[in-house]
Amino acid sequence: MSVTRRGALPDSSAPGAAYDVTVVGAGVVGCAIARELARHSLRVALVEASGDIGEGSSKANTAILHTGFDAVPGSLEARLVREGAGLLAAYAEETGIPVEPVGALLVAWDEEQLAALPRLADKAVRNGHHGTRPLTAAELYAREPELGPGALGALGVPGEAVICPWTTPLAYATQAVRSGVDLHLDCPVERIRPGDDGAPHRLITRRGVLRTRFLVNACGLHADAFDALMGRYDFTVTPRRGQLMVFDKFARGLVRHILLPVPGALGKGVLIAPTVYGNVMLGPTAEDLDDKAATGSTAEGLASLRAQGGRILPALLDEEVTAVYAGLRAATGAEDYRIAAHPELRYVTVGGIRSTGLTASMALGRHTVELLAAAGLELGAGRPLAPVRMPNLGEAFPRPYRDAGLIARDPAYGAIVCHCERVTRGEIRDALASTVPPASLDGLRRRTRARAGRCQGFSCGAAVRALFEEGAR
């Protein structure tokens, strides 16, 4: 297994040394594709421009495991979300990714929205989700007593869940690497020289040349730019910014379900949801931008969130805000994923993967491998994946600091470093020694929750940094 972050890439110029498949983009979708390819006797590379996996849209999403009840019936997205939800739920149980099946309530605040609920229930049935049911205002308030006044009813959607969006791509990448995939980080692709007559493609990166027979574009926000390197101009990605607010753990008792609005033209709209870390999240906004790096929050965006959140759950605004962040989704102007195979180029584009990409990720991996096989990739003999068990980041599940037996065997798990999130020295040590170790303090936070609490590292920052720098040497 190999993870590289610096130095020249392994020599792939010798006969037979080229990769069979290279996946470019190590977000949740790219990692899922690499993991699926690792099931076969292939030489596979996963290439990422940044220094860690999951650094783009994957690290800043709403962390919901969707049922797909409101997808466009008959669309590829609807099918893959439905399949992916089941696959990921089973995978999460197998690998220790925290999931809480809290269910969702689609809340109607006016007569027009109330009238739309039966249509949404019918759409759910056409998407294979038969569990939705209408709720009267009285039933709704019985389920969510802190809900703001004026709601007229709701559509109950059992099966919707919250999940850890950080552990999921890390589990995929860890399993892929342990199963033989080479992960090359800090390796942006600058040019491509497509191979003619079956010759390998040549990817010119900042760390050297990588040769590969087949190529997968999983570049998220930059999928259109990568397509252009291959001479394809099929769609344009518009970055759609979603700003979010995370409230302190004292707010967790205010909400029992994912509270969804009736969807609008720009997406699912502003929601309130519990998180697996024990917080409450409000957001996201939906702002179409030109800048694919504009992940900053704005006063206007946060004011809009507070106004909408105050109507949905008034008591929430009395709680402390732990963090504010923004993520960018890859909008393409289409109501479906933009996935296309180009057999003549030995190339597959997996683009336009929006907020449902986390849920659909494992199904997207399977679908992409099927497209590669149809384009001429010989998959070879199957092989079992290396087993993985991920550290638990979920507040509703056992954490090391509460495990007396574990602490007795290794006192490092009883030495709390980050008191807000109860993160121990043992967990930080394990993350730094893991298969795909963090390259930054933010990467360490996504692996342990260290510095993610109410003080945002004010109290523990120096200690965490010292451990990180010691472990990174």
C-alpha cells in the first residue's frame, strides 16, 4: 500500500508499469470509486490536488443519509441514491461509521406548501419509498414541541438519517489503500496528453508524469475544467455556496428529527438537523457564484440563516454558535448527475454530483466500474477488500474516554486533550499513525473532533498542535 504527499511519482514509464485506472479527485465519490476498483486485480491510482482526502465539497455538507424520496423519478440520481443509501447504511454498521436514523419531517408553513405535500408523497412512492405519511399540525407539534408557531402540517419521512461525512470518505480511502490502491496527494493534474491507439494517457502533474490506461474524472467543482483537458465541453459547473451554522451541544434537546422545508428551485432549502457529534446544524444557503474557492461566510448569509432558523425553531437562537462554515456544491443546471463514459477515450466523467453524493457514493462507485468495463477495461479476477474498522466520532456511541477497560489497557485513552469534544491523546496518536494520516490540524480535526468544540481550539490548540507536529515528524 502506498500514500505519497511529496517527491516524484513512482516511475510508470516502463513497459507494463502504467496504471490500469487512475481516479482524479479524492472526495467521497472518488474515494468510493477507488475502493470499488480495489475489488479487482488492477493497478489503481487515486490522485488528489490537495494534501488530504475529502478537502472539497465532501468536508462541508449537510451530513444527511438520504432516502431519495424527493429525487426526480426515473433519474440516474434517484436510482443511485436509493441503492447507495442501503449500501452505505450496511457499510457504516460494518466499519463503525456513526449513523443516527432520526427520520425527517417536511414542514409546511403556508397553504401552498401544504398543498404540495401529497405530490411529494406521490413522488416518494415513485422513487420506491413507501413509508411517508402526512401529519396534522397537532401531530407535528407533538413530535417537535419546540417548533415555531404557524406550521400547518408535515410529511413524515422515516429512514432519513444523519451520518459522519468525515469518516465516510476516510473509510473508503483507507480500505482502498490497504487493498492496493496508490494514493497520491498534493498532486494537481496540470495537463493531459491522451494516449492514441490504446497507448496510456499521460497526466502531467506538479510531481511528475503519471501514465494510465483508463481515466476517471471525479473532480467535483473542477469536473468541467478536467473534462476540457480531455477535449470535452459537455457541461459547466457553477459553484453553489451553502453557508451553515453549528450550534452548541446544549441545543441538541431542541430537535428530534431532520426538519426539512418544502424544496424550491435552488434545492432542498434551509433545514435544521441534529448531527452525529451531538450538535444542531442550521443551513445551508444556496448562492450561485463564479469563484470556485469562495468558501467564506458572509454577514448577509448568516443573517438570513438566523431569520429562517428563528422561524423554524425559535429557541435555537438562544443557544451558542460553535462554528460557522461554508461549502460549495457542483451545480450544472441539470436535475441529474452528469455522468458519461467515452469509450474512445477510455475515460469516464462523474460530474454534477450534488448534495446527495455522500448517500449515493457506493452506488456511484459500482456504476463507474460498470461503465469502465463497458468501455473495455478488463477487470480481472476479483479479490476481497482489506477489512477496516474506523474510530467512532459519534456522540451517541461509545467513545474511548468512557471505556474503562480500554483505558486500563492503554492510559492514553484516558488522557483528554480536547475537553470540549472529549478527545484523548490515544485517539490523536492513532490518527497520526493511521493508513491515511492527516496533513494538517484541520485534517486531524476531521479524524478525531479535536478543536471542533465550543472553544474552537482556544484551550487545547497548543497541546493538539504539539502532538500533531511530534507525530508528523
